[in-house]
Amino acid sequence: MTEELKLETLKDLIQCQDSPCISIYMSTKAVHKGEFKKLEIEFKNLLQKVEEKLKADWGFKEREINKLLESAFKLASDSDFWQQQKEGLAVFISSESFRVFKLSVDTYDNSHVSYNFNLKQLISEIHDSQEYYLLALSSNYNQLYQVNRNDIEALDLEESPLNIKEFLNLDDEAAEKYQSINTAGGSSVFHGQGAAGDDDNEDLLHYLKEIDRVINTKLKDKKNHLIVAADDSVFSLYKNINSYQGLLDEHLSGNAKQMNNKELREKSWEIIGSHIHDYLEDIKERYMELKSTDKSSADLEKIVEAAHYGKVDTLVLNKLAEKAGVFVEDENEVKLMENTKDYDLYNYAAVETIKNGGSVYSIEKNEMPEENDILAIYRY
């Protein structure tokens, strides 16, 4: 029932012509407290608001409403569905489609009934829930995970050696010296019989190189960040032989095998969060450089016009901001019609920018430069 969100999905939703187009957003964080019934009630309340809008603004009769919202009513009563939520929920309804997205970023409760879907909050999911990879690494254990802010999933690496013992085909006694690596002043101390030293490091390097080979085969053509959870000295060795372009210089220090998935996700996010949002700093710098020129704007109505004509290269907006109106092409201006023709101008700017090949970032108000609700960088 639920779908994975991709940019192509967003473009598909933009093409909806089956008005009215209904967009419902809802926070589902209550699932973490086991408040499933509360989620059902909140969704039913949002559906009731949609019903009221369909009656008052669109002249729908009860029979027409029941037909249009039939799938949504069924969803509202599906107790299993409400027990399997993430942070937010987005539901899009038209006469021809019913689409549901579980979101990794929190949303604010809202419902829209318009000629097009309202996609502002959905856009934020694409950037804020970006995935990265986490490699738990030691001589006796390795595991690759796919991670985002709220989820972590172990990936299957069939070709990867389980541990250095298997890789070197050692018996238990010979493998003992590899089983306990302690960090001592940044160096690895191998516990075992005889003088270990360079040979041991050479064996460990061969093992790590094999893991690196498998990782690169698995992540071929990927550009996501990779963070390693490992003993400091093991990471130092791996960093020197790594060939995956997305590896971060920082790592999660410690014995990853002793951390549960929740700890791995939370601790790795503390390190990687700022890297995932690097794009915002770059955009802000570009905007500030162009602020006093005609290649940028923070004026909603000017941006709406520019987006309509494909002039906007990059758009950043406060995902909570709303303003009703219509862009009248013949007059090149925004007007308030005070009827069903009005739509959310912020959403319109976002949709037109995406349709014309631009990039859109929907973020929190406190992340916006200079307390603006919208800003654009123009192509020309």
C-alpha cells in the first residue's frame, strides 16, 4: 500500500489533473509511544475536514464524498497500518488514485483540497531523509547497514568474509591473536603467542581490502556517504586502503558489535547529520552572494512569476508557509480569487520549479536565511 518516495514519484504527483486533488499530512510520532488509537482518531479528524471542504467549496454530495474517500475510510480503520508508522504520513487522493507515503521526517497535520496536490511537506522528505551507509568493522565481525535519520537496515553481503579467521582459514588457536584488538595510544595490540607485529597487520590489511572490494561492488555507482564504526586503529588502516568515494574522515569509535541498531543509528547520525545537510550551506552562500543582484529574490509574488516561466534554478521555502492566490498569466500577477481557484502560492512556486527542472528544498522556518519564508536563485 505504501510507496517509496523518489523524485520521479513527485513529478508523477505533479501531473494530477483529476481535481479535486486531496493532500493529507499527519505527524505519526505518537506511534513510538504506542498511541495507535490516537493516530486513527487524528486521521479521521483530518478526513472530516476534507469532507467539510468538499461539501462547502466543491458542492459534493454525501454519496460522491463516500466514493472519493472510500479507500481513506478503510485506511482509517486499519489498526495494523497504524502500528507500523515512521515519523509522518502523507496521503494523496483523487478520483483516479490513492497514494500513501510513510515519511521519515515529522510533518504537521494539515489537509488541502485543490486543483493540484500540495507537495511542500513531501519535498522535505526527499532531502531530510537522505540515506547513508554504515560499516561496522572489526577483525571478527563486519556488517554493512543502510541508514537514515529514523531507520537502519542490515544489507546482505554474501561475498564478504565473516571475520578474519574465515578469511585466512585459521584454526581457533591461530585466530586468537586477532580476536582481541585494544586501542593503546592509537595502536593496535594483538593478543596471541609469538611476535605478531608486521605480519599481523599485513593479514589484517588483506582482510580489510577484501571487505573494501565487496563494499565497492555492492555500492557501485552510489554516491551516498559511508561512515565506519570501528576501533580507531582498524579505521586508520581501512581509511588508507578504502576506495569508496563517499567515505567520511570521521568515524564512530568503539566496538560496533556491542552496540544495538538503535545506538548505531543515533550515534552515526550525530556524526553524519551535518554532512547530509551540506547542500543548505552552499545554497545560502550562493544566495547571499547574489542577494543584491537581479539573479535572486525573496519576494513570493516575483518568485511565483519566475517559477512559472522556468526562470528559477534553486528554490528554498519554509514548508509551513502558506498564502492563497492565483497566478494570472495574461496579466503576470498574483490575485486572490477567494474561491476554489485559489491555491497555495508557495506550493505553486515549488511545483513549477520542479516541472521546469529546478531544485526545491522545503525546510523548517528556523533554517531559512534572514527569516525569509522563500528565496530563489535564478537561472538568468
